[in-house]
Amino acid sequence: MSRKLVVGVPDLTEGDKKQIIEAADRNGFEVEFCTMQEEALPADGEIVFSGSPDFAKNAEKLRWQCSVSAGVNQFKGLPVFENGTALLSNSSGAYGVTIAEHLVMMTLEMLRRQVEFAAAAARKEWHKPLPVKSVYGSRVTFAGTGDIGFETAKRIRAFEPAALYGVNRKGRNPENLFDRIYTQEQIEEVLPQTDILIISMPGTEETFHMLDEKRLALLPDGALIVNVGRGFIIDEAALLPELTAGRLAAALDVFETEPLPADNPLWDCPNLLILPHVAGNMTLPHTREKIVAQFLEDFDNYCAGRPLLRQVDLKAGY
């Protein structure tokens, strides 16, 4: 009986599928492509290429799942991964370009007051000019200096900020891009020096409510928070009064509860740009192509008995 690779990835092109089929044939695997609308997902795959945890819930033969997402919170608690029966990898490294551009957009929209101008345009009003801010001369802190933070910092550097600071777990400074690196334990030292805080950290126990009431209060008046990491990194209940009072501004692509409930007060909160978790996804062709390429690279590694390049440690959260 042939070994099976199950692919549950929407919006693959015929070219993507051809590459996957050729790699499977080369390594002695049968491929089954399935849609997420199917009531009964295949449970006989040795390998699953999909961001959905549903494949792993009843898959007795599963030995490796490659998720198309970078975050892996959705896989926590699944026995097949927790007990080591199957390996889990992610697609970290594929989203840097698209999310970096998204972060630059969100930052500039807030600094240049585009939320207010767009609202005026929707009312067919020719709004008078408003005071704006600039990345130029600002102190920008990146909470998270992995692929997303690094790619964004490269782009922000071109705007000539006063300083680029990085915050990460290990105190590393990738390619010496940042003027100074702080560990997560030192974040309270850099917050008072931060005009723009860009968050791209993964969701872990360490980052849960990392920005609580105390730490939000450390940010200078007028500071901007931009979050594409995980919603629960920010204590939304503590952020709300800061936004309402106009002391802080924020652009959020992620939230503690998603979709954001209709009765959540954030919908009516001033000084806030809300986006529905669209910074990443596979909507940019470059992202989809890189995700497929990374999977095929690790597929060959798996079949050759080599370590996976993007294996996830669920206890660490990434």
C-alpha cells in the first residue's frame, strides 16, 4: 500500500499541485487533495499539508503535519503532537514580505490620519488638513525580530527613524539591523523610549497580556501600537481607556476574540484602526509560492530522514 500525502490548502494553482504531485511521485507517495468543506476529512494520511487541526484529530497514521500558518496555537492539546506520535512544522519565513508591507501601511495610515480622512470621504465631505506624524525621527520598537519583524524593520529603516529597537527572547540582533536589542524581560526599559511599537511576537504563555495596564502606562503620550502578532498579547480592557482618552493610538489586525464581537466597545473606539486579521494569509501569490516551496523542501527532508527545517516546539509555542 502506498503512503499518502493529504493536501488541504485552498487556492493552490495548477502549477502548485503539479509540483506537489511530482515530489510525491518521486518519494513514493500518493496525493489526495481535499477541500475544507468536506464533511469527512481524510484520516489515512501519513503527511498532512494544511493549516487546519481537524486533520490530526482522528488521523491514526499521521506522522507529520505541515501547517500553512506561522502560528500554531490551534494545534495545542492535540494528543498526536503532544505525545510525539507526529511531528508538526509551520510556514514561518513565508509571510515576511506581505506582513511587512501590511505593517508599513497600518503605521502610515495612523500617522497620516487616513482613518479620519476615509471616514470623511465616506460622508462625501472635503475634510480640512489635519496635523500628522512621521516615522522620520521617531523611535520605533519591534516586539518580535523574527522574519516579520526583521522584514518590517528593513523597510522602516528607509524612513529614517531616530532609532530602531528590537525585543526578543534571546537578545539577538539579526544582521545588526537594530540599534539596540532588549530581551522580553527588559521590555519595560524600552517602552518609555518608544513612539511606535510594532508587535509580531507569537502567542505563548510568556506573551499573554505582555502589554498590560502597567506597561501600557509606560508608553509616552501619543505613542502608536501596531499589532499583527496575537490579539491576547495586549490586554484590550486596559488598552480601551488609553485609546478613548486619546493618550495612545493603535492599529490592530488581531484581537483576543475573533471575529471581533459586534458589541465589543473597540468598534466605536477613537484613535483605532481595525483590520480583520488579514495581514498574512495566502492572498499574496508570493506568500503562497513560498509556502509551497518550503513544504516541498521539508517534504524531501522528511522522506530522506533528515530533520525538518521548520519543526515546531508546541511547548514553546513556535
